[in-house]
Amino acid sequence: MYFLGIIWNPNETLFTLGPLQIKYYNLLWITAFGLGWYIMKRIFTNENKTVEQLDSLFIYTVLATMLGARLGHVFFYDWPYYQNHLLEILLPIRENASGQLFGFINGYEFTGFTGLASHGAIIGVLIGTYLYQKKFPDMKTLWLLDRMVIPFAIGAFCVRLGNFFNSEINGKITDESFVFATKFIRDSDDMHPSKALAITQEKTVNAAYAALENNPKFAEQLAQIPYRHPAQLYEGVAYIFVFILLYYLYWKTDKRNRTGYLFGLFLVLLWTIRFFVEYVKKSQGGFEESLGLLSTGQWLSIPFIFIGLYFMFRPTNSKS
């Protein structure tokens, strides 16, 4: 049975502005933050909070999310590389012997902000929210988190959709007859850019991948690229349902008055989904080889699940 069974080979760059590349991934991050601001504006209006308070929270959240996600990727998944490339930790560039940045800086290429880890993002948000609460003492940290997790859930979907466009965080190999089987031509493990260039003799990576997909001359090489689970879509679609549930509980029930409950529920649902999707996701590296049994993503998810359960079921009479 074939339902999806697609050949997935999008150019990750939507358009260019001089030396800058506007990628789907970056655009979807911007969309996530835009939706987040809109949803939180409705919530703040409902709670009689000011736009000034929201704007300040937005700045804290954006900075904390991006910094936490970046550092999470660096330290949880790829420290052996970044310990020798410290400049690349906070700059959207990567060392490339044949690359040229801004037309005159040799040895680097512009990559956009890729290499972000969701576990690091949530840690960054927790720290950022705590610092924000110090500036606005009347805005309690858990009260904020109970409301912030609603846009976080739909934001998580946007990020996973961006991963799908980037052909990254792909799933494990599956049979081509599987209902959602997807052939990621740009999967760097299955067809590294340098390999695609060598096979096709094209001058650019995009031209090389296009030739692999469309030129019958390379049909054999195309056939050798395996079908994989679109793990990003499994995860992302599940996050939509998390968003719908949290949105409903906030607007239609009194759960928003039970301090910490929505935050805890978000942690339990989000990281439980992540835990199980990891079973069909190819390894992202990290420390899983030393610990064994589970993937790095699964090990990192377990503490958040237990923290979430604590906040869901702890005894409390607080309403603010």
C-alpha cells in the first residue's frame, strides 16, 4: 500500500538576499514566535495584563529559547565538534574550506541557525522566565509557564515541520511499502552533499540533488537511497493535538487556576511523545553510546516527564 511514499528533495532555502539565505527552517521559527505572541496577547488580555508586560516577556522568551536550544545541541549532542569550533556555537556559520562568507571571508559558509535541541530550549525558557519574574514580581513563574506552554506546543510543531523541510532528524529505514515511507534524498547519511556532487559532477549541491532525482542516468544511485520514517511529521502532528488540548483546558475549564497543572501536563505529553518517536528516529548522537539501552533524546526526556507528573499531581490550593 502506498499513501505517502514520496521522494522528498526540497531546496531548504526559500530565497536569498545577497549573501543571506532565507530558509524554511528559519521562517518556521519566526512563524512559531509570531503565533506565540498572538496567542499570548489573547491570554494576557483575558488576564488583564498589559502589552508592555507581554512585549518584555516575548524578548526574554525569544532570547532564552534560541540560546538554550543552541547550547543544548552543542553540549548534549555535538560537543566533540564544537570544542574545536567555538566561534560556530553562537554564530550561524560553519567552517567550509571552499566557502566564502559575505563575499570576502574565506573558509566559512552561512548556514542559518541550525543545530538546535528542544531539551536545551525548555531549560533556557525556564531560566528566562525566572529572570523575567524578577523584573515583574507580580507575574509568578508557574502562572506564566501554565500559559506559555500553549503557544510552545504549536511552536514545537513549526520547528518539526522545519526539520522536515531540512531533511534532518529523519527516521530509521523502513520498507518502501510502508504507508508513510519517505525517501529523503538530502539525508546527509544516505547521500552526503560531497557524494552527490561527485556522482553528478554538477557545480552546486542543489543542482546535484535535482539531477539525482530527475535524471534517469542516476536512477541506480537514487534507488540505493533508502526509505525512512518521516519521524519529524509523527512528532509534529502529535504536538498539534497537545496544543489543542492545552488551548481547550485553558479557555473552557478551570484548570488554568490550578497552578502548575497545564505546565506539568505539557511536560508529560510533549516528552512522552518525544520518548516514543525516538524508537523510529535515527540516532542523533550524544551520550547514548556510553549509557546504552535508550537514545540521548529518551534519556533527556525522562526527567521532564517526572517533573511534569509532579506539577500535575502535587497538592495545591493556590489559584494564582
